[in-house]
Amino acid sequence: MMSKKPKGMVLRQKLQRFMTRHREKVGSGIFRPHDFEITEIEVPVKNLDPLFHNYTIVQLTDIHLGQWITPYHLKGIIELVNEQDPDLVALTGDYVSYLLEGYEEDLTLCLKNLEPLDVSLAVLGNHDHWLGAEKIRNILKNSGVIDVSNQVYTLKREDASLHVAGLDSVMLNQHRLDEVMSKVPKSGPAILMVHEPDFADISSATGRFSLQLSGHSHGGQCTIPGWEDTIIRGPHFKKYPSGEYKVGEMTQYTSRGVGTNIFWFRINCPPEISIINLKSPGAME
């Protein structure tokens, strides 16, 4: 079922079509790898078995295919992701913006080319629901990506476990934390994927998650050089708009993502592919 679209959706669709035609006429849209910042962080995870020490998650979020990100861009982005040798790829929502028609095949083929050692996991964002959640879920399925929205996926290394939980869009009230909490096994560390970063206050309070991975904010998309604070903030990214935070005992990481929305540019806020290296305290002693 398609969620209620925001006001101005038709106008934004027209604008996206106009901008796409303009780009095709002027011949812009070249993929340049150096435009994308590879950000790497280390996250100690309590009770993480040493067998998972240095486990590498590459987070890719807010693709917004069909706006600034073209299928050609996305093909190059996927290659950059694969070059990081991920154990797991975490896709945290908003694969498209205001148009899905015409991009289904390209999105499927590009995501199908992801090459993690273990698995690619995904949750949905608000834009995905606006354009039809089931259509996006089918694209993920056909790409070999596992949708963990309101679900839990358990990774195994011999007898050791690492649980990756996912929540559906908080902004559209599709998340079901109570269901997820009932599905997370009692033993073994757990991390959470959810599109909207400010949910960290609630997920941290459960005491069950060591890490939350989110997107949604685009890092503000435009920032002032030399000004550390994020100027542009909106619903569900007012508190944790960009980068790494400590929320209680949990680490929150908000990736700037790779795409743009409404305005097809970034200022002092480069697109980001995030690498999260999990650290086992036992292996670091």
C-alpha cells in the first residue's frame, strides 16, 4: 500500500522531469570517484566475539536515483562500495525521490552488483513509501538484498552471533520497535538500521543496541565552511544530523549519503560512503 504523498508531490515530479531533460541536453552527470568521500569509523561493540573483530560494514544511504544521481553514477558508486571489501552492506533507505517509473531496472541491476562477503541488508525510507513500498521491496528482493524492515538478521561466525535489526520508516509511522525487540535474541550483540537518525534516543533507551546506522539528513546538504554545526535540519534529523554521536551507551552514525533531494547540489557537504569497522573489546585487550 502506498503511503500518503506529501503536498507538492506533483510539482516536485514535474521539476525532477524538467531537471532530467535539462541534464540530458547539456550532457552533465559524469561520475567522478573523487566527488565521493569515503568515511571510516571504528565502533567498539560490547560483548562482540573476537571472531567478529574488524567486521566491516559499508553503509550506503539516500541514493535518490533519478535526481543528481543517475544510473551511471550509481554503477560507479557500487564499484566504490565493492572496493572497500565489505563483510556486510547496509542500505538505509530513500533509493528514489519522486519518480520510480523508468528507474526500476537500473536500480535492480546496480544493487544486484553489490559484492559483500556475507549479505546486503536494507530498510526503507520515507520516499520509498511515497512511491510504493512493495515496489521497492520487490526491487530489493530481485537484487538479492534482504529487507530487514521490522525484522532481525543474525550473522554467524562458528558459535558467535551478531544480530542486525532493522526498522521501517519512523517518519511515516511504519516502524514496529516492539516487534523487533521480541525478535532479537537475548544473547549476542545487536546493531540497528533505521532511516531516521533521531530515533537514536528511543533505540538507545532499550539498552539492546550498540550501534544505530541512519541517513535521511544528507548531512544538511549545504553547510558553511569552518562552521562545525549543521545549519539545515528537519524532521527526524534535528539532533543527530551528520556523523558520529554517543547516545547513552550506543553509538549513532548518521551518513550524509550519496544523493540529493529537491536541490540537485551540495555545498561543502560531499556525498559519503561510510565504512564502519566493528571492534571486539576482547580482541583489543
